[in-house]
Amino acid sequence: MLYPFVSTKCVELEYKLHAIGGTEDHVHLLVELTPTILVADVAKMLKGASSHFVNHVSGLGDALYWQDGYGVITLRKDEAPKVANYIRNQRQHHASGTLSKLLERIETED
């Protein structure tokens, strides 16, 4: 239910969504933006709209609260298909432990 909502919201906001995927505790998006769109605005709009949808419209009953921050990487257009494939297969990567250090925040204790 969340992914179709985010996809529709991206169209409404004129963000070109190439891929969406995630697990129970995070979501990855591959979004192409024009130079006039601020990444902070994208995060604010998508996080705000999706939490409002889940919490007040969907009837799911479970509350959705996003963390305060977000992560962003930029990439060349020729890298987009590989990154989109990775994002679409998030569950498999997490299950098999084949996580990308570049695309995932992998925290370790020192």
C-alpha cells in the first residue's frame, strides 16, 4: 500500500521515480530530479505525505513515523539500472546478506 502511494505522489510532484523497495524498517527510492528541486523538499514531501496517508487515510491502524534524517547519494545515469535493480530486490539482499556498502548505511560498533 505504501509503494503505490509513494509512486503516485512522485507523479503528482513531478519527481521521476525509477525504483522503490525496502524492508520493514526502511525504504530506498531512486528518483531523478530536475536541478530546481531540492532534495530536502523531496524528503519532506514524501515522508510527510506518506505518514499522513498511512496514519490517517489508509485505515491500517499502525502508525508510521519516519526517522528525522535521510540519506542521499548521487549517481551517473549509466549507473541507474544497476541501482534500480538493487533497490527492487531489497528483501533478497537483506535476507542473503548481500548488502551494498554504498547504498546501505551499514553501522558497526567499534
